[in-house]
Amino acid sequence: MFSKFFIDRPIFATVLAIIMVLVGLITVKSLPIAQYPDITPPTVMVNASYPGADAETVAKAVGEPIEEQVNGVEGMMYMSSNSSDGSYSLTVTFENGTDLDEAAVKVQNRISLAEPTLPSAVKEQGVSVMSESSNILLFIALESDRQHDYSALYLTNYAKLNIIDELTRIDGVGGAGAFGGGEYSMRVWLDPDKMQVRGLTPSDVMQMIESQNLEVSAGSVGTAPTGRDVDFEFTLTAQGQLSTATEFGNIILRAEPDGSLLHLKDIATIELGSNSYSDISHVSGKSAGLIGIQQLPGANALDVASKVKAKLQELSQYFPEGINYRVIMDTTTYVTASIDEVLVTFVETTLIVMIVILIFLQSWRAVIIPMIAIPVSLIATFAVMKLLGFSLNTLTLFGLVLAIAIVVDDAIVVVEDCARLVQEGKLTPRQSAEKAMQELQGPVIGEVLVLLSVFIPTAFISGITGELYKQFALTIATSVAFSGFNALTFTPAMCALFLRKKDDPNPRFFLYKWFNKGYGWTLGRYVKWIGSLLRRPVVAICIYIAICAIAFWGFIKWPSSYLPEEDQGYFMTSIQLPTGASLDRTDKVVTSLSDEILKLPEVADVIAISGQSMMGGGTGGNTGSLFVVLKPWKDRHGASESVEGVMAKVDRIAEGYQEPIVFSINPPSIPGLGMTSGMQMQLLDINNLGADALAQAIEAMKEKGAKDKRFAQLTSQFQGSVPQYSVKVDRDRAKMLNLRLEDIYSTLSSFMGSSYVNDFVKFGRTYQVTVSADAASRSHIDDVPRLTVRNSDGEMVPFSSFASVVPSLGQASVSRYNMYTTASITGTPAQNVSSADCIAGMEELLKETVGDDFSYAWTGEAYQETQSGTTITLVLIFAVIITILVLAAQYESWTDPIAVVISMPTAILGTVVGCIFMSQSISIYTQIGIILLLGLSAKNAILIVEYARDFRKSGADIRQAALDAGRIRFRPIMMTALAFVFGVMPMLFASGAGAASRVALGTAVVFGMAINAIVGTLFVPGFWELLQNFKEKHLNKLFASSDKPVKNTSSDNDTSQNRLKDEV
């Protein structure tokens, strides 16, 4: 017998356990810490600039050529782009497991093929390709109380020059960027009136800047060959490239007839300004520079955040007086709070398990042994987690918490049997340990194999869903494997050393007396119910079929979701004014709303961005976004102070504003799966019907969806056509006036937009020189006809002579998805409505409102949910099949494994009942809990089936064997079930960070295990009897091999079989 070796050598068994603990402790410190494993799809960003071009021109001239080449790049799932005035961005999302650097190289190669077809202005600016980490770690504000001294532009560029590079070099930082005030640029603000008087055009100015702002090589003096003796060599320098506004202002445009010089400063205002004025940012009402820190995949989030904060503290001593920094959003606080809550649950679970074991065994000596087995199995698991590349995250910690109540199971079974034998007084503790292991070695191995059979198939599921299953399941599977090993080695050795017979078998402690009395009554009822079901097999089968039908019907019909929404300590608010609203007008509304939100006691900070939508609406003067950062979870209590409660308060504040459309939305549960939670649908214009048709389709869906009870809200920031003005050039008239179209459009673009000239160096960095008309000359539409362009005769011709400005409609931004023009609409499920029903409802709305005019695609969380499809069904089927096959191989029987898995549907019934009772949807966490319950229910059934087999082989009647097996194993089954249920109970009432996930998982396993232990174990003896009768009466006649005696894996000799008969 395997265990006898360790019973005889307890020090050897102890050394093995200590080695397992030491290896685990060594590796645990090297495990990365993160909220979730690295499961978000890798993304690559492509950015390009086309100064002066409108959104539709950018989409056509830049977006279409690039996307045509990038489309279909290896590993791509989908791509989405946004084109706005002068800028283009493309996000390519790849399949999980794709190497991010390789993906960026592949995209870059495709971009190279598209570059020859891009406009020259775009190629001059360059097309950037960057791999993007979706794991935002920190947002840091660089701010000052002296707003008149330090603008957002200064603070942003100070961060880029003095902070970003330092932070980027920190190990584990995937990227660092500064924003809020744009990048430095030498802005040349031209005065069209002064230029007209002097007969100058923007092209003239740009040529003079290019000719006088250039890098020169002056050479040297005295270098060989000289032809004569030279004692010294000198390097010559000359000022070619300019660096200050004064130097640029002194650029000579021409010499006047009177001998005077015309300088650039005579017809323009020059300043060191920003390269872009398309957005305005504030942090809690103040101008600030924002720094965003991204984490490298696989890095330890807490360690990286700590190093970043330490570096900032070091750099802050060199900040100019009046400038300080503040961490305004730290995602590691959510990770830390979540882990702290899980660790609290860990301690609570351990204590509760200990109390349950003590009440059952009523001996401190017996309690110590399984309580030692818990840390040994769990700490050893860390070593395997390191080998598998896992991190300490929400899923692995959940697995470890649940493993507390699971790994103690095997130890409880061994200790309970040893303690019973010792108390009988016929055997010494060592003999009792040997005798118990003769009977339990088979069941322990069987239990471990069953749990491994249930969990290991999840390792082969692909995608995000598979990774979620894998991290949880393999963590538990590893701990169970160590637990089984300890149950065969360390636990029996400790039983032989520590267990002693009680002098007084009747407990004096009142709690023990009450428990024993209640247990005796429960056992009597249990045996009676089993007997009734054994005598009425038809009734038992009917009840069982009804349970299965209710369980599977409830599982299918009850609302489901992908992941529960979490209170992550912040949320986003979208603001949209009427089309055509200016940026200044929008910023006033955004600032006012931000100030109102800051007055809420639950709010810590508000990041306000005017001119950009962070929720898929692109850029535009009439859009804005708020990041509302809440105070720590420990300072917020109750539903009204949760993220949902604060979002409701913000929505009520927004009702006081008449102009904007305002709505708040929670971020996705897993960072990187879109910008927001909710079901995000991309409406695809496959028939090229245009922006107005897309807008009408969106409005039709929103109007009809408002009456559908399945949706809490349908939101979209798609604007369709917005008011614009079109400059109509009369080409015939222009030709008559000796004007070139190239000069006309160049002048218009430079004055009303901006034109890149060349570069200059300042602070050791290279920046752009940009020309544009001054603010006073481009504030009104009437300024356009007054512009002038020089004809081939040298005359200045006003635009009013050959062009007209007429109202028109166009798109402020153009969004594309997989090469189709698209509009995004997000659906939020109503209360008690599943995300699956929300998805189906949106598909129905689309079909009813727009028919076949448009197609659609899902993105973000909705994409992952639709892709997961029937994953859980396949996992459950494979888990049951593999469990049956493993047990069939162990028992050399096809009927006994069926009796083991017969109780599994009761666990599913318990999960459904729990979801109904706790108003929880069936999410991925629920599904993970069900997979765990399948293994646990099989573990309970194995104990009954194993003993029934032994009783039968001892000569007992089949029915009596089933009845006695149920009675004998009722105590350890109840002990392990109650230890699990009460041990996991803290998850059921979780609060704070990550509470939604813990409640979802706790609901599944607590209710599932409770009902399985109460109801499921009632059916196992009866079905074993039916199957055993069928086997002996029918199968044995068909297969001669079935008549051969099968060696019982749970006993090594006939003595144990005789003892089983004596017990009964």
C-alpha cells in the first residue's frame, strides 16, 4: 500500500510537505499581480495627419488606401477607424495570443504598401504605427495653482521633456504619454489683410521660412590637405535653424523698393504655441498636463505603480516652483482593494472551515491535521502557477479561496475515518491509519481524478472565455492534485502521530451535544428518505427527471450575461451639444457640469475633455467627455454611493441642462474590451447609403428601443450630417482671372486650416513650424470671401471674384469598421434582462427598423459574448464524458461511473435557484462555478458508490449495500459540504472592490453545493442499485468478462470487507 510507506516514515512525509511549502513561498514573490490575466486582445494603432482636410476627405484619401492594405493582416479580428478634420486613427484588434510586436511589424509592412498612394502632405507628416497596451495603470496630473504662469501647454510639454522619458525606462512600463495641452509648435499666425497690401501669399511666406530655417554644415578650417604647415584646426558653425519666436519673426520676406526690409513679424504674429487646438482639458476645474502610464503585459501592476510613484517623487524635487503632481486615477487601487477583499475572504473561509471541522470531529487534535493540509496544498500551488505563466489575479485568487474548502475535503475524509477507528479502541492510531488508507486510497485517487477530469478540458478552450476558465480551473486542479498527494502521504502520517482515543466518548460541551442530537435526527431522516426512494424507483426516477428538466430549463431561460459590471472606482460621462456648436460653447457646458459633479461627496476628481468623445464618437467641437473618479471604496457605503448610485446622481444633475445630451456609462469589467460596458453594435453601411441614412437608422432603433422593456437605454453619439459651408470655385472665372487652382486651394487651406512648413529644434527636441490665419481672420464665414490669392500677373484677387460660400451638410467625423462606414449604438440591458437577450433584442430592432439596408457587427464585450457561443455547453458535456471515462477505467465498470455523475444536475438546479434568489444573471463566473460543482458533486457520489461496491463484494444485498453506503458516508459528505458552503459564504455577501464577481461566483457554488448535498446524495444510492441490478441481470450475461471478479481498488485484502459488514 502506497500510504503505509509514509505512515511508517512520518518525518519523510513531513519533509516532503515542508519542501512543497518552501518552493511555493520562493515562487510566490515572483508572481505578477494584476486585476485579470493578460486576456485582452492585442491592438495596434495607426495615426496620420492631413492638415486642412475635412473628415470625409481624410477618410477617402487616407483611410481607404490604408485600410485596403491592412485588411486581412494575419491574426486580425477586426479593425475600426475614425477620420476627423485633419487627422486619422486606425485600431487593429488581433486574436488573443498574437505577439504584439509581431503584429505591429505586420501592420507597418502593410502601411508601407499604402504610402505611395497617400497625399504628399500626409507623407510629410508621417504615418505612425504603435503597439498599444490596453492596461492603463495610472493617470497623473501635473498642475499648478499659478495658472497665469503655467498653462496646460507648458505643463504638458514639461512632462514630455522632463518626466515621460524617465517613466518610460521603468521596468514594466509599456508606455507613457502626456496630453492635455498639445505639443509645442512654432505657430505663425498670418494677417491676410497685411499680406494683401504687400501682395504676399501663404506660399511666399512658407518658402521664405523654408529657405531661412534650415540645418547647415559650415565646415572647418585647418583640416588636411592644407598645402602648408597649419598649427590649429577649427570647426565652423553657423546659425541655420531657428529656435525662438523672435528669430522666426526676423525672417526676411523681401527687400522693399525704398531699401527697407519686410520681416515675417510685420505681417504675422509668431509664438511658441500648440500643434493642435482641437480639444480643451481640465482636471477638477484646473488646467493641467495629464500623464498616462500603461503596463506591459505580464508585469506586476503593484510593483510598476510603486516604481512610477517613487520616480515621480524623485523628479518632483526638480520641478519649477509652483508645479506639483497628483495621482488622480490609480487602477492598482482597485486591484489592491480587490485582492485585499479576497484575502479577507481567504481568512474568513479558513476560520469557518476550521469551526465546521471542529464541530463535526469534536477534537482539536483531529482539526489540526486538515488545517495543516490547507496551507501545504495552496502554497505549493504557487510553484505550478509560476510554471504555467499565471499571475495573482482575480481568477486565480478566487480559485485559491474555493480551494480552501476543496483541499480540506480529502484530509477530512482520511481524518474522519481514522478518528472513528481510533475511537472504537480496537486498533492503535498507526493501525487505524493503515486500516483507513486501505479503504480510502481508492476513493481519494478517484476524487482527485474526477476533479482533474472536470477542470483540465477547460485548458484547451481558446479566446478570452477559455483563458478565464483556464486560470481558475487549473489553479484549483493543481491545488486538488497536491491535496490528493497530501491525503495519501502527509495526512495519514499525522493521524498516526496525533490522534488519540477520547476518554469520555460523550461530549460535555453543550454545543457538541446539540450538534450530535441534531446530526442523529438528520441522519435518521436521510436514511429514511433513501429507503423510501430505494423502495419506489419509479417515483425516484420521475422526481429526478423533473429536477433535471427544471435545472436545464432554468439554466437556459434565466437571464445571462458575459461578465457582471463592477464598481471600478470611476465612470465616464458623454456630453453632446447640438451639431455645429463651437468648441468654446461646448467647453463652457463641460466645465459647468464638471464643477457640479465635483460637489458630490463621493467624487474625488473629474477629468474633463472638450472636443473629444472617449466613447466612440470621434472628435468634434460639440462633443465632450468626463472621467469621474470616485473616492476609495472604504469611504463609500450603500447603493447610493456605489458607481451606479453616483451615475444616477450625475444623470439627475444633467437634467438641469437643456442643450446637451448627457449620459453616463460604466467602463467594461475587463480593461481593453471596448471603452464602455454594454452591448456595442456597429451598424455597417454596406450599400453606401450615406451618413443621413445611417443617422435615420440609428434614430429609428433608438425610438423603437425606448418602448422595448429589454433595454434600459440605447445610446449613440453618431451625428450624421452636420452644418458646414462649401467653397464653390467657378473654374471658368478663375481661369479668366489667370488664377491657378493649386494656388487657390493652397491659400484657402493655409489660412482657414493650417500648413506644415518644416521643423525646428528646441529643448533638444524637434517640433513643427505651422502657418495659419490669425484668430480674427477666421472667426466668421464672411472672412472667407475677403481672402486674396495672387494671379499670374501679380495681382491680388479676392475670393469673392471667383468663388462663393454656400451652406452645406457633411460629416464632422467618419467612422469605419472593417472597411465599411459605420455608426455605433450601445444597448444597456434593463434590470433582470440578460445581455444575451439584449443582443438578440438589438438584432431584432435592426431587422424591424432598417431591414436589409444595413448590416451589423458586434465589438467589445458583445463580440466576445457572441463568439463564446455554446462554450459552456461543450465544456459541461466534455467534463461529464471525461469523468465517466476516467471512472470507468478505474472501476473497470460502465455502470458505476453513471451512478457517480447522476447527481450533477442537482448542482445546476442549485445554481439556478441561487441566481433567482440573489437576482444574479448567469455570467462566466456562474459557469465557472458550475464546472467546479460538477467535480464536487462527483466527489460526494464517489464516496457512496465506492462503499456500496465494497459492501456488495462482501456479500451484502444490493439494496442493503446502497442503503448502508449512504448511511456510513453521510457524515464525511455533510462535513465536507458544510465546510465548503459555510467557508464560501463570505463571497455571497461581498462588498467593495470586485464584489460583483465574488457574489456571482459565490451564488453559484454556495447554492449549488447546498442543494447537491441535500438532494443529490439522495439519488445516488437508488440509481446505483438500479444500475447494479441491470449490470448483474443483463450485462453480465452479454459479456463473459463481467463475470470475472474485479479487484477492489479501495481495499487490499478481505479483512476490510469483513469490517464493512461488521459496521453495518
